[in-house]
Amino acid sequence: MSQRIGELVLEKPPGVVGPNAVIQLARALKEGPGPEAAQDIFAAAGCQDLLAHPPSEMVDERIPAQLFETLWQKLPDAIARRVAEDAGRRTGRYILENRIPSLVQKILRRLPPPIALRLLTIAIGRNAWTFAGSGPCRVRPRNPAVIEIARNPVRMPDCIWHQAVFAELFGELVAGDVLVRHPQCCRSGSNVCRFEVVLGTARTEVARAQLAGPANGM
């Protein structure tokens, strides 16, 4: 059985992700480069129907993957990155406003950051199917916290969208100065997309290591 979205014909979906990967990208495009850019990119990706009628349910993971791929094809790299980051931030805010109960948010904000970091990382791992699709996801709830998506189906340059989502969530619920890094990416040939959320003294150690540069001149 196939599904038709505009001109993009999809066979049986291999995996699904949350609709905000599409909805918030559309909004970021409209309020950034403009409505014409949004029309151009969604049409080129074969997803123009989703611009007029945003999805209300989970979507085939190949839809946002194609949209983000088209985003970089149609716009200069710097602008595509800004749009993807904006879309990720919007997605994070949507999750905060609609998916995480206010009581849970209050508790996380009052906890010591290392404990909040651990609990939020575990919760993200349990709900990874909403953003990882068919890509197996595992987390390590320590400091730095690690989130890995194997065969990330919605990869893009530096996975800007994912970094922005995590930055919004951890920045609001754990600590305002968390650092989100993306040292490994499927797009660059790695088997996994690895994201690290660094907090407190661990962040300082990471910064020092980056300033020191590679050991032994390599």
C-alpha cells in the first residue's frame, strides 16, 4: 500500500516521526526566508499538500528527511542552518507547551541540574521513537548525557534541527547554559548520530580540551 503526499509517492512507511518536524519547518520558513521560499521548498520536495494542510498525526520519516534535504538544496548553507535551528527550537517549545506536564517541568527545574539531566535524558530515550523513527536510539544518562540514533533517518548537515530541539529542552528544564554537541554524524559516514549534552564542570573540561587541540599533534 502506498501513500501520496503531493507528488511524493511513498510505499509502506519504514518508520514515523512526530508531525512537528514538518509543521515547525514550515513556520520557520514562512517567518524566515518567507512564504515563497516555503512554497518552493515544499513543492520541490513533493510535499506541497502538507504546507496547506499541516499533518496532525505521525508522519513517514522520509517526508521530513526529504524536506530538510531540499532545504539545503534550495537555500545557501548559512540560511538553511538558521531555518533548521529555528524549526528545532520551535519544536522544543511545542514539546514544552504541549507534551511535558507543567508539574513535571516544575520538579525538573527545582532539582539539582545533574539529577534533572539524568531524568530528562531517560525520558527522551523512552520517547525516542517520536524523533528517531526507524533509527534505534540509546541514551546514557550521565554528564555528559549521550543520545545516539543509529542510521538516523532525518539526518542533515550537523543535524542542526536535533541539536536545537535538545538545546531547547535541556536549556529550559535543566540549566540555561548547557552545551549540546554533535561529534558523530551518519551524514559524515558514522554508524550513529551522537549528541552530547554537557553540564557544569564537564562543560568546562570539554572547552579546555577543545582549546588545547588534538593530542600529539594529530
